[in-house]
Amino acid sequence: MNKKQINKLPIWMVLFSFIKLSFQAYWPYFGIAAFKSIILTTQAFYHTAIASILIAFLEKKDFSICILAGVCLAGIDLLFSFISKWSNSFTKVYQEKLQEKINHIIFQKMTKIPYQYLEDTEYLDLIERAKFAVTNENCLDAILTTLTNIFQSILTLLGFITAILVFDTKLIFILLITALLNTILFGSFSKTRLTFSKWNLDINRKFVYYTNTLLDSKNGKDFRTYVIGSFLRKKFNWFAEKMVEYYTHYLKKSNQIKIKMQFVKYIEIIMVYGCIIEKTIKENFSISYFTFYTSAAMRFSATITSLINDCMKFYVSLRLAIPLIELMNIQEEIHYGKKILLKQEINTLKFEHVTFSYPKSSVAVLKDISFQINAGEKISIVGLNGAGKTTLIKLLCRLYRPDKGDILLNGISIYDYDYSSYQNSISTIFQDFKLFAYSLKNNITNEETEEQAYHFACKVGLKKRIDSLPNGIQTLYTKTFDETGIELSIGESQKIALARAFCKKASLILLDEPTSAFDPLAEAEFYQKFTQLGKDKTIIYISHRMSSSIFCDKILLIEHGKVIDYDTHANLIQKKESLYYKLFMEQAKRYESSDGHPCT
């Protein structure tokens, strides 16, 4: 789905897509839902007729038969009630399974859509609206419930309309006229509901942001130090007042519509009773006959009112589900490569005249980039902010494709390799890496043993910290799920991420600012250990700390998206007019040796 298609889906396509998605997710739900509808329809007919049947027996004045008939009718009603409750409980279980399956498909979809959408504000907004519809508006449950109710109501109406037509066509006319009035009122209510939901979506996202920000304990220091806390509280209060104000307006308007609907209902009851009484007197019908058609008319009215109500809810829920369907219709990323890449098969990595600009941008971030890395080399990519260093890593991870040129691995385009085998051969730590509320072991690896995870944690300098914990490597990260969980410093978190990178045992490692949270001594110790730990691997560093360059075989110097030099530290430091020399010497001043000379 492209940009022009967003918010352009007709409602029938949303319905078709949702049913297709639901059937694909868990088709048995539709079988049990149909069975439940048939049972409830039959039960509705039975409840309509039961009173008139009893009256008919009473009219015969044979009390023994009446008692027997009453017991039989009660038994049948009990059986219907049992089957109805059984089918209802099964329907709920199947519906929960269906929603779980749909949620699983949604989560899978999020991992398969092109990465560029996750850095596009338009699609990020679409994702947020889809999440809001599913979690806050509960649109999946509403669609499934109303869809089942609509099917049941249609079955019920088809039966009752036949009986009422036999009685008097005028009665059908009355019922349909009042149904039309209710439809108009329901339509007005649905429009109000949609308007409120749209407004609520826009403002609730901001309201939730301010709520979460104010409640986040990590922001406590900033709130106490700066006036930003006061500013956020004012914003929170403003949005809270707006939500109360608009919700009050919504309730007032919806209540007015409900009063009108109730008025129509009473008029309908008067007209229906009048029509049936007139017909009964003229035709000299029995009391049981009168009771049956009165009950049938009221049941028909209640069913058609319920049908209209469910149809409107169904329509509103489908409209709310549009962002979800739009998200599901986004074409998944297709990887055409089939060549299997073994983990130890990386011999050469070459950028060949690569030019790249981000989607919706006409400015090239990388311009005709060319360089080659050989197996086992350690390369440091250096440049000012915005030079394109992280973009190089994203291209290597196949998150984007170059506009021009190609990236060759062993002389073959990286896009010709099987995606999974390629990803298994590289290990990456981005600047904004994430740790999760699992054990330290699971944050390092889910595949290797506890001993192997501990081994790599020790290799990156976490042995003392882990040994001090009661549960060792199995200690939970954060207190989200357990009070015994621990918080880590930024530097410790970075070490966990580094252990994760090495535990993967990939032959190409990409590190974007691996020591940004380390102090100078910890950084020097890390690079010494890291050089030994990764001696057989090809490693690419991105770092604003120039000390990493000393440990590398070559330095790739980038400025304004172009390669301006690619050489060893020893050669580059001799070029005293170069950007590299200026960057290195500027940082060296901060780490002077005791005799006052820069550490070169």
C-alpha cells in the first residue's frame, strides 16, 4: 500500500479484508458462531410461542394435560438454556482464540513491513492509530460480536416476518416505519460516536504521552531540576479538561438521541397493540392467538431494533478498524536472494559507487561511496555528525537499498544472499539498542547456554557485577515484573549489548558508538579486550571517540556523504591539514599524559 492509498479504503473492502483476515487466523470461530446463532434463533421462536401454547392448553380446562404440558415446555426451555449457554461459552473461547491469532498476525506483520516505514512519520501515525483501535477502542471484539449478532438477528427476522405477514400486512408496515425512524436516529448516534472517536484518537495520543512521561520515574531528576515538569503538568491538565469537556458534550448529545429513540419505541408499542386488538376483535381470535402475535410483533420489533443497533455498531467498528486494515495491506518486504551464506564465509566486503538518499528526501546522504574491507580487518568509520556513518550500517544490515551502486560480499551483491543466512552472519549494535525486561542471560542470548552467556558477559567486563547478584546471569533486568530485578547503568547496558553481539558468533560485527557511555579508562580496557575477543572477526566501528582508531587496521573518513580518505591511523595523523588530524588532536588534548604531551 502506498501513500495515496492511506485512508482511501471503502468500507466494503475493510469488511472483506477483515473477514479474510479472521478466516485466515482461525476459521473454526465462524462454525461455532453460526451454530450459536441458529440455537438462539430457535430459542427466540420457542419463547415467543411458549405463552400462547400454555394458554391454549388452559383453554381446554384439562389441568392434568396442562401440568404435563407445562413440565414438558419447562424441560424444553431448560434444554435450550443449557445448549445456549454451552454454545455461548464456546463462542467466547473461540473468539478469544481468534483475537489472539489476529494479534499474532499483526505482530508478525510489524516485523515484515519494510523498515523504512518505521522511520516515516506518516506510517508511524498509521501504526499508532491501528494500535489505538485495537487496544483502546477494542474494535476487533466489537466487530466479531456484532457480526455474530447481525447473523442471528437476520435468521430470527426471516422467521417472524413470515408469521406476521400471514396475520396482517398492516402490522409489518407499522414495524418497518418505526424501524426506519430508529435507523435514522441510530445513524445520527453513530455519526456522533465516530466524530467523538476521531477526536478522542487525536487528543488521547497526546494525553497518553503526557501521562506516561509524567509517571516515568526516569524523568524525576529533570522535573526537579528544570521547569519542564511544570510545563508538562499544565499540558496534562489542559488535555484532561478538554477530554472531560468533549466527553460531556458527547454524552449530552447521545442521551438526547436515546430519548427520541425511546419515544419512538412507545409509539410503536401503542400502534402494534392497537392493530392486533383490532384484528383479534374483528376475526374473533382466541387469547392464545392474540398472545402469540403480540409476542411475535414485540419480538420482531426488538430484533429489528437490535439489528439496526448492531449494524450501526458494526459500521462504526469497521470505520475504526480502517487503520488496522491499511496496516495489514502494506506490502511486506520481499527478499529475493537465495544463495546461502555461511557464518565464516566473509572474505571481502566492498561498497561500489553507492549513492543513497532516504525516502521522501531529495538530498543524498551518501554520494558515490567506494571502499573495500578484507576478512579479519578492523575498520573505524570517522566523521562529523550527519556525515552518513550510521546510514552505512543500515545499508549493510539491508534495512535500506542503495539508490545507485551496490554492496558486494565476496564479489556478490548482498541482496543475492538468502536473507536469514545473511542476517545470521552479521551482528550489530546500534546507538539506540534495546534491552528487555527479561533475565540478563536472555538479553544476551536465547540460543546458547547459561555458561556461554556468562562467558561473554565476563569478556566485556561484567564479571564482578554479575557475580555480586544473588541470581547471577539469571537476574531480571528492570523491576517491571519482579522486585528482585535490577537497573543497569548506561555503561553496563552497553556491555550487555556487546556481549549479545559477540555471543551471536557472527563473522562480521557492526558497532555504532560501542563505548559512548564508558569513561576513558574503561574505554581503553574495553578496546584491549575487544581486540583479543574479535581477533578472527571483521569489525566495523563507528565512534566519536578517536581512541578506537588506534586499534583499527584502517580508518574510513567521511565528510558530507563522501569518502575523503581511507588509510591507517599512522598515515592519516601525518596529514596535519586533514579533518582526521583535527578531530584526533582535539580529543587528544582532553586525555593528555602526565608530561603534557598529547597521547598519539
